[in-house]
Amino acid sequence: MTGYATPPGFDPSSAETVLEPGETGEGNWAGAPCVHRHGGETYLGVRDRVPDARGRKVTIYRRTGRAEYEPVTSITAEDLDVVSIERPALVTDPDTGRLKLYLPVDHGANQWTIQKLGDVPSPEAFDPSTAHDVLRPKAGGSDRATVKDPYVLTVGGRYYMFYSGNDTRSEQGHLATSVDGETWQRSPNNPILERGYWHDHHTRVSCVIPAPDAPVWLVFYDGSGLTDEGRTWNLRTGLAVSSDLEEFVDTTPDGPVYQASAGDARIGVDTFETCRYVDILSSEDGWEMFAEVAREDGSFELRRQRVDPETGQTVNAGDQHG
């Protein structure tokens, strides 16, 4: 028997730290990464969170060499006149070559929408005053309570936005498509990834990338169970596949593929085993995987690791900084 579309052997415990939270302890998070190539540069968007201010800002970094990053621009919740901002999504317009930025924002009392800033040639030019809603909760829909955490890619000239939609019970994976990146149409198959198995509370798409060895898309998702400690944020990573970005099949119903600890727990997690918001940068050198991972003190940090998508194996530690 031959296996295809096997998840790469990402190991959160041996991945290197890219960014640490400013403080230690629960509720201090550095992560929710979005890695993107634009204009010959590699950019990394990151959400910074503290317990009192929640998602206080998003910073976009430029890679300067090896594993070093310099901040290019920051957008704060105050800049947008909102309570909190979460994971950013960067995508380059295939027609104009300009850069788009999408941000989920909480206007107060858990009233989340997805906003977009005006298109720019490079991240330094993003202007918070241009932010406007492009997706709001839909009355009566499976995303009637909130919409947040977009992951956006283009296939040909079409935009695909994977996002979390809350139906008042918990979040599930949703999809909307667009021809211009401004006006979005929800998929008739929403929610595309539902609650179930070890993730019977929360399911959220984190990254979508073509498999290197099969005509399918690998769809990484965050999930948690009803009895998990901190079930709204203590998320682990599972994998689904799709041949057409319309129908999606969960291939890891028995348990996550990535989690922070080496434990064998499948459901009812009573410690922080968080490994969430996986994102992948594909290049000729292989895949560079990023994730937000729990530390022993209860805070979360951003880590990265190179893997060979053909073999599924991690690259030698000495090559991690390439």
C-alpha cells in the first residue's frame, strides 16, 4: 500500500523560536503567523497579545537574513478603534501586484468582523484609516455570531478566504470566494469543516497548500474538544484534504498531527498542548513551517522549522537558520 499527501514531520518541541511574548504566563501570546512572499521579500505578520489588552497589535516583519526579522510596520487595535485584532492575512493581487491585508477585529462585546486595508505596494504603506469591513456575520447562518481569523490565497485570479464562523456555540471552518478581494460569496457547503471527534468543540482552518505528491490540497486546521482545558484557545493541529477547494475530508479524526507536548492525549486535554495557526512558506529549498506553540509557563511563542515535503522529514538542526 502506498500513502499520499502525508503530513510533514513538523516537531514543535524541536522547532526554533522566532518570537517570544513580552511577558511570561497565561494569556501572553506571540504568534498567529502569516508568512508571505511579496516583491522578492519574505514578510511575517504576527499578532501580539497580553491578558489585559487582548490582541493589541499586529506587526509585519521583513526577513533580513537567516532567521532574523525586522519590524516594518505595526497596526494597533487603537489605530482601528477596535477592542482587539487577531491573525493577519497577507495576499498579493495577481493582477496589480499590490499587497492586501485582512484583519479580524472585535468592535466590542465579541462583535467580530473581517476588515481589509487599502492595497499598497509594500507593507510600510498600509494605512489604518482605509480599514473597512469585507465580511460580517450572516443572520441565520452557521457564522451568525462572529467571523474571524482569515486565511487568504489566490488560485489563478480567484480569491479563497478560509475563516472561522461562530454559530453561538463555537467556531467551525468556513469558506468565501471573491474575484476582486473585496466582495465575497460564502460557500454553499459551509461549514466546510465541522465539529467532531477530538475537535468536537472548535475547528478552524489555519493553512492550505498543494500536496507535493498528489492532486489534492492539504488543509491544516486547529481543533479542540469540549472537555479540553482552555478549549477556545488550547488548540492542536489536524489535517483535511480537498481535491477542488469545495469539498473537504478530515483525514485525522483519531487525533491531531501536531501538538506542543509529547503526550499521547487525544481528548480531554488538561494541560496546554497548544500548537495552532500553522502556516507554510513553500520554496525550492522545501517548506518552512511556522506555528504558535505553548511554553511551560503557559504563554505561547512563535516557532519555525524547515521540512522536506517530499520525504516529510525535518531538516537537520544545523540548517534551521537557512
